[in-house]
Amino acid sequence: MREEARDLDDRFFALSIDMLCIAHFSGYFERLNPAWEKALGFSLEELQSKPMIEFVHPEDRQRTVDQNRRVMTGGQAIAFENRYLCKNGSYKWLLWNATPDPDHQVIYSVARDITERKQAEEEREKLLRELRAALAEVKELQEILPICSYCKNIRNDENYWQTVEAYISHHTNTRFSHGICPTCYKNVVEPQFDDYKNALEQQLDDTKSE
């Protein structure tokens, strides 16, 4: 019975799709199943030949060391993520669940390759960033009013041109009272008065000459 149970354990370990391992508190893998070779490309012998931490991405090492320390002191690793080196030089994201066996100074772990999921998340985040940037650009464009360089009319949301007064009245509760600024009075109104005065004087002179 014991031999049969051991054989079943070995078969489960060998055939598991997930990456199973037993790691010693010293930091080395003690036992790995074949799924590791398939995922990372290293042989089991290569993976067991040096400390586990050397396969971890440099940016993830301190987090991994801290997590391992918590597990060795009685905690558990639940859904812990880090990146592991592949033989071709690339990295894969692994999702870990682990629990310690202090009596035997080992950690029992299950890891799963989540690289495709992480890539999909990164692509989604990239698309969200691009969407936010596009929305921000649209908002900025909406704050720009097209205005004619000559008549100073404004192009409205329906692509029709209307006076500044009409546009502001339509979009706000503003009411207008009309007046003449000093500059326009001097440059526009006074010359018109002068022209009218000159025209009247000329008309009087013509009348007298008749």
C-alpha cells in the first residue's frame, strides 16, 4: 500500500501541468517536476545546480527574498508573482502558492506560468493610457473656439458661423448691453461723423451756388 501510494505521488508529481517543487530552506531546489523544463527551457539539473534566487529577475529579487523569509518563519505565499529566467534569456511571470514544512526545513510550492495573462494586462493598460490621452486631447480641442480672422465670427458645434454675441448667448446666460469703446469711437465713429459733416457742408455749398 505504501509503495502504491508513493508511486501515485510520483506520477502526480511527474504529470502535473503546474510547476511543482520542493525547495530547501538553504535556497536550493530539492525536487522539481518536468513542467519546469517545459516552461523555462532549463534542465532539472541546471535548475538545481545553483540558488533559486539567481533565476529570479533582478527587479523581483528583494520581494522574493522577503516573501521566502515570511514563508520560512511560518507564513504562506498566496498568489505571489515574480519573473523567472528562461534559458533563451527571456523571462516568464510565475504565480506562486507555497507553504512551509519546518520539521524538514523545506517549502512545498506550486507555480503557474501567467506570462500571457500579464501581457494581456499590460496591453489593456496600454490601451487605457492611449484612450485617456485621446480623451484628454479631445477635451483640449473642445476648449478651442474657431474664430474668423476677419469678421471675428465663431464656428459653433454644428459647424455654422455666428457672431460672438450669439454664440455666448446660446451657451451661457449672459445678456449683452451695447456701447462703444473709446478706441472704436475715435477710429470708427468720429471719422463717420466727419464724413457726414463734410457731406452736409458740401450739400449746403452746392445749394448756395445754385
